[in-house]
Amino acid sequence: MLRWTVTFIILAIIAGIFGFGGIAAGAASIAKVLFFIFIVLFVISLITGRTKV
């Protein structure tokens, strides 16, 4: 999931360089959503922790 976040952030930056149009706004919004989902899942994994078998 982090790979998708980085991909959409890079896509948003490249689209922003060529002009702030619909592509840049779409890619930026997708990148924001994926970033916050990743942060929430990361915090949940820190809280729950891993148990060794």
C-alpha cells in the first residue's frame, strides 16, 4: 500500500509540473486517501503488535 501512495504522490507532482488540471487533482486526492489509510493501518499495527509463535 505504501508503494501505491508513493506512486500517486509522484504522479501528482509530475502532473502538477505540467499543469494543475484534472489529472493533478485526481492523483493528489488519491495519494492523500492512500496516505491516510496507510498511516491508520500503521498505527493499528503498532498498537496491536506482533506475537511470536
